[in-house]
Amino acid sequence: MIALFGGTFNPVHEGHISLALEVKDAFNFESIEFLPSYISVHRDTPRVSAEFRKHLVELALEPYPCLKLNSCEIDRHGPSYAIDTVEFMTDKYPQQSICWLMGADSFNSFLSWKNPQEILQKANLIVCTRPDIEIDSNIFPSLYLKSNESLDDFNSGRIVFHEMQPNSCSSTKIRQLLKQQLSVSGCLPQPVLEFIHTNNLYKT
Ligand code: ATP
């Protein structure tokens, strides 16, 4: 099973790392692939370029061989639709099934994604809790993994929830703090913070 973790990663932070490590252990994945978007469809275009965001992900993942960068959305250019990425990966690895990882806020907007039903025909979803976000339980409730089922038995079409150790890091909050030159301690890996400072990112 291939585990894909999409995001704007503007910038990548400790909440993203924790989510990936927790899911890896909880579901016995060999690795988790981080997919920085090129153009995030549901957000304003980041002022920091895709190449910079990708490099920040590389720096953040360096200490964790089990966490890998997958730059297919950046290489593809254009709007980064999950369905296109899922199709690209299933074409590339037809023997593998796909799990798409996300936080609760992303899941709550899932019905507004391009072809959500088709995504679920081709992949499973793992949804992680996030502080102060209540998961919307009206989104494909018939597909929730039942307590007597194992995700390993499904190549696609199941949604499973993972209760994460609460982590309050958020990219929006980090950008606001950096702009005000306030401390972001605990939320950014040191090499990420250093690269941001050296390259004057998130100052405006
Ligand atoms: P923003 O604060 O601007 O919403 P973000 O911190 O959510 O940004 P993204 O790149 O949008 O960063 O996140 C990628 C994925 O990681 C999303 O599915 C999001 O829900 C999830 N995520 C991010 N931070 C956390 C966290 N602290 N706990 C759980 N999930 C998270």
C-alpha cells in the first residue's frame, strides 16, 4: 500500500511530521510520501514558490528515511487535483493500492474536491483528528471502516479515522508569527527555520 500525504506545506511543520509518523506506525506503512501541491485548488496561491516549499519539505524529511518527498504534483504544474495524482500513481504502480492521508479540516471540505467519489473508488482515506476541528460525519458515512474490518483488506473505498496526539501547529499561524517576527518555537524543524530566515521567506 502506498501512503500519500498531500498538502500546500506552506510551510511544512511539526504537525505534518507527527501526522505522518503516527500514521506510519498505526497502519504499518513502510513509508509515507509527502506531496507538495503546485497550485492548491482550495486556497489562495502561496506567495512562496512551489520550489521553495518543496525544498522545505526535503529539509524537514531528511532525518526520517521513512518519510519521502514525491514531487509529482509540482512536476505536473497546473492545479493539483488529488484525483489526478491518485490516477498517476495507480497507473505507475498498478499492483499497489493507495491510501490518501489528510487532517480533519481537509476531510470536512472533501465533497468540494474534484471527483471525490472517484478518489474513493481508487483509494482509501485516512483522516487524522486536529485540535478544535469536529469531523463532519455526513461525508460518505457508509464507507467508514467498521470495527470488525481491517484496512489491509480494502484496496479502496474505505475511510478510517486516526486519533492523533493533538498538535496545534498550523501553516497559517506560522506564517502570521513569522511575519510579525515572533517565535515559532516547537513548530518548525531547525533546518526549515534557518532556510526561511536565510532566504527571507514569509516576511511579508
Ligand atoms: P493551514 O494552517 O494554512 O490550514 P495546514 O497547517 O493545514 O495549513 P496544509 O499543508 O494545508 O497545512 O496541511 C496538509 C494536511 O495536513 C491537511 O490535510 C491538514 O489537515 C493536515 N494537518 C496540518 N496540520 C495538522 C495538525 N496540526 N494536525 C492534524 N492534521 C494537520
